[in-house]
Amino acid sequence: MPQFDWFDWSEISTENLLETIRSLRPEALRAALCSYDWAHEPEAVLGWAMAQREIDLGTAVHVFFNGDPARFNYMPKRHVPAEYRGVARALDNICLRINSGFYLAYPGCTPRCEAKLSKWLGYQDVDRSEGRRGRWMLDERILAPMQRDERGPSNTAASRPAPRPSLLRDLLSPVLGLGIDRNLLKYNKPGE
């Protein structure tokens, strides 16, 4: 994967940055986003880039944590300083896309920020048990395919055998499971 750590994001205008980002191949786009400097127009750049179907779940989680969501997680929206509202809106959009299943977990890819993710989910569990809620709650069921979960399965659905594939199940999965049937996204070989 190409590295963009050397790239100075602040020396380029937003228009040129968007043009550069739009010209990248999918692998290079994911690498660029993982090293993106959130101090440079995150709402405009990440607003477009994170809406692309080439972005996988691991990249999305990595970009989300690069935005340092912990600093605003318990702050009411109206208290976020004006200069950080674009950052908070970009984090909102990424979190919504993660939780809706927009980003797919690529086989064999684990997030580079696995420790941060585990820590974040641990804090979410503590918050839940204490009756608190942060601004960004990541859905553990969506993140399960890419996690080596030391905390154990979050539900018993993982222990049940996957239902047989069918067109009717595919069509009704958004209604039945209030989202995409995660078993369909595990890249099983046909006939399994």
C-alpha cells in the first residue's frame, strides 16, 4: 500500500487537494485517507472521499480514529467550538456510515488501529452499563467481522449456522435485520 506520510496536506488548496484525491486509484486513496491531516478542511475532503464505495471498513475506522473523536464524544453539539464543527460533522458522517453497514470488511484485513478500537468499544460497554452515551457509538455487530474480539461475542447470533442464501432473504434482509445481513458479507464461497 502506498504511503502518504510524507505528503504535506497544508501546502495545497482544498480544490487541488480534492482533485488529487479524486485522481487516486482505490488502494492509493485508502492509504492517503489513513494519513490525512484533519486540520486541513476535513468536511470538504473527507465528505467526498469517505462516501466512495472503494473505502473498506478497516480504512473507515482508521480515518475515524485519526479524527480524535474522544475529544468531542461527551461534548454537546452546541458546545463544540466553531473551528472544530467541520471535524465533528465529518466524524458524524463516518460513524453513521460505519453503523449503517456502508463500509464492507475486506477479507483478511484487520484495522491498523485495533488497540484504539478495542479501547473505544470497552468504554462504550462501561458507558452503557453506567447509563451514559457518547456522541459516537460504534455498532459492535458491524465491526465484528474485522475484529479479533478478546471480549467474546456480543451476541449469540455468531454461534448459529448461517442461513442458506436466497434471493428473498437478500431482498428482505434490510427489514429483517434492520440492515444488511452480515453473513452475506463474509465472502463465503458459493455452495458453502
